[in-house]
Amino acid sequence: MSLPVVLRSIFSLVILLFFLAGQSIAQDSSVGTVIQKFATAKGFSQVGKIIDELGELGDPKAAPALRALSEGNLKTDPSNNSVVIVSGDNLLDPVTGETISEAAGKSLKKIRIKNSLRRAITAALSGMTLRAQDAEIRRSAAQTIFDTSDAGQLEALEKAITAEEDASILSLMKQARASIVLNTTDDPAAMIEAISVIQERGDREALSLLSAFEASAEGEPKQAAAAAITRINDRLELWEIGQNVWYGLSLGSVLFLAAIGLAITFGVMGVINMAHGEMVMLGAYTTFVVQEIFRQSAPAFFDYSLLLALPLAFLVTALVGLCMERGIIRFLYGRPLETLLATWGVSLVLQQTVRTIFGPTNREVGNPSWMSGAFEIGELSITWNRLWIIVFSLAVFAILMIILNKTSLGLQMRAVTQNRRMASAMGIRTNWVDAMTFALGSGIAGMAGVALSQIDNVSPNLGQSYIIDSFMVVVFGGVGNLWGTLVGAMSLGVANKFLEPYTGAVLAKILVLIFIILFIQRRPRGLFAIRGRAVDA
């Protein structure tokens, strides 16, 4: 690019900035000029015209002066023919709000108004919020009018509707106007039209408004309101089904994270690890320790604490799992009952160790800002922490599938799962595969603990809440099959959430357990059975 072109671009940018600055100054001066007219206004009619003029400007900078006028604190100073706001003993500039003087003079004259002018001030202030530059302010103002059905806002609302360009805010303003019309008009046709507008909103607030109207209405408006209520109820029922599906998928992702490590160890090694829940618990406490270090040493970087907690939790729990396998479990292969009792004993030891170090009470684990809050899609409320956990569980699933299908460790794990003796005869060190598998499964459980710490209490009993559900997921999906674990977890999560409103949480779990027992009678290997010579035998 040539130098003259660059210079012309810079010059144009400077001119644009000066123009914008001039626009801002002109806007301020126009508000100040109109407010200054109060100094020479005579009679209520002239004061009313100035109020209307300020309302027409739609500039929020005029709001302090109008509020002060309504409260009797806007006065004129005959000595210099100016307008000021009296705040205690101070005199404030009516546009900027800056202190002009710290001593109010006795020569100040109050600008007299009456009730009709106060109503005009209220309408002007409403118009300013309805026509504010900030879209969220306009949206909030329209929602407030819809909630209150304030007939005094109708005139300002009509003017705002003609000027509004944002389609969503315009729709909300029309709904607010309909709520006013519904409560003020006697015209059946206008009522039916307002009912139609409110019905399009289709949420619980619209349902409440129409239900209140329908209780006192008569004739055709009453019938129209009843029909609208029926349609809104049908729509809300569909959204409620969607909400239950979301809750079910959220619960399923939690069950999947808790069960996936168990699916690996149970599928490859045939070990019923009763200490698997404690691996989850250790991952949660690792998160607590990491966050405490961030709180004390680097609070500004707290939002990044989970990014460090995830690999640390994996390493800590993988090391504990490796020690368990090498120190206890490898001597008990082929003896499932003794393995179950041994791992149960390890779980008690781990629980008591955590109680000794951290105490028996719950520990605080905070949500980073990017996992806090919620957002809505229609009538569906979605929390960020649950959404991130679903994303995380799917990411873990994808990484494990890559490990099992694209790495030598995964190939050896699948070979040992399908036929341990043949794998050993082919030179695979099955004892090494067992150790790495148990460490991998334990490490994944630790990462699950990081995720669960964001939605559950971190306590020594955290793992016990998920161990039974984890076994149900593994058995239902198919022992050692990751796809079965994913489908089983999501299916059981959704089933639980659809049963709970009718049966309660405890009975819902019992019904799910009965279903799994009956299902296993028909398909002993679960939804997705692993096939191989040794397995089929």
C-alpha cells in the first residue's frame, strides 16, 4: 500500500472520530439546551411542553433532571438564569450530575408542577428506557411493562414500537401492549387480537396472564383465552419433555464418566473393583487441593484451575490404581470373591485416609466463570457446568476409542479381553497389560471426579453414590464395550429422569434395577457383547 493511500486512510479516520465526538457533544448540548428552557418557562403548559420535548429526545441523560423535577428538586437560579438539581446542600449540574456548588443559595426557585405533569414525566422516563441505545435496557423495559400491564405506559410504548428495529424486542413490545389492552379495553375484537399476540409468546408468564383473564372474561374472549391456554399448555408439555431429556443426558454423562473406567478394568481383567468409587473421590479431592493453591497463590488465574486439576487427578489416581494392582489384585486373579472383598477393604482404607487428612465434612470446590450460570433455549434451561460435563464425557469417550483402536496398548488390551491365553502365547505381556489397564481405568475415574466436583458435594462418601449405578451401566451396556457403556449410561439417565416425577428418586432407581435384571435374563452379555474365541466359549 502506498504512502498517500495510508495518509488518506488515517486522515479519514481522524475526521470520523471528530465527527462522532461532535455528535456526542451536540447530543449533550441539545439535552442541556432543552433543560435550560425550564429557567424561562411560565405556567404549567410551557413546563409540560419542555417535558414532552425531553421525552422526544429519548436521551437517558435527561432522566436525572426529570426525576428531580418530579421530586421537587429541580430549581432555577435567577442570578444567572440557570437550572440546577438540589441534593442536600449541594447544587448539581442537571446533565452531567457534577457538583456546581456545595452551598445552595436562598434565591433558588422551585419549578412548580402538578399531578398531570408527574404522569407526563413518568411517561417520558419510560419512553427513554424503551428507546435507549442499549438493547438490553429496551428489552428489560418492555418485559417490565408486560409483567405490570401498566396502562400509563401505553403511549410511550406505542411510540417505541414505531421506532424499534430489533425484531425480538419489537415482538416483546407488542406483547407488552397486548397485556395492557387485555386489561383495559372493553372491545371483544381487541381482546381476541391481544390474546392471539400473547399466545405467540407461549411461556408460563403468558399462561398466567391468560389464566387470570379467562377467569373473569365472558363470551368470545373467554373462549379465545381458553383455546390459547390449551395450546400453550400443549407447547409447555413438549418443552417439559425436552427438559427431561436434557436432565437425563446430563445424568447419563455423569454415569458414563463414573462407569467408563470400570468398564475397562472389568472388561479386560474381570476384576470387580469395589474401590472404583474411591478413585472418583480422590480425583475430586485433587481438584480441591489444586483450587486451594490457586485461591491462596494466584486467585486471578482461578478460572484455569480445572485445566491443571484434570491431568493431576489422572496421574494421582492412576498411580494409586497401579499400586493396587501390583500390590494386591495381581495375586487374586481367578478368585472374584476374594478380589471383591480385597478391593472393598481398600475402599474403606482410602475413605478413612481422606477423612483423616481433610476431615469428614464437605469441601468447597468452586465453578470457574466459564462453568457458571445458565442460558435458555425457548423454555429449556441449560446450565453451563452440565453442558461442559457432557462435552467432557464425549471427549473422554473419543480419546479412549482412539487409544483402543490406534495404539499398541489398545490392540493388546483388546487381544487380552478376547483371548488371554492366545494373547500370552503371541508374546503379549498380559501382566503388564493388566497393570496399565487398571492404571488407565483408575486415572479416568480420577478425571470423572474432577467433573463431578463441579455438580456434587466433595466428601469421603462421594464415590459410594456412583459405584452401584456404575456397575448397572457396565452390565446393561455390555462388559468391556465402550459403546455399550455410553448408550447404557445415557439410556438409564433418561429413564431415571422420566420416572422420577411419577415415582420419586428412590423408587425410580429400584424400577431401573428391576428392568436391568429382567433385561440380563434375556441378554446376559448386555446391549453390546464383546466377541472372541475365549469370550464366546
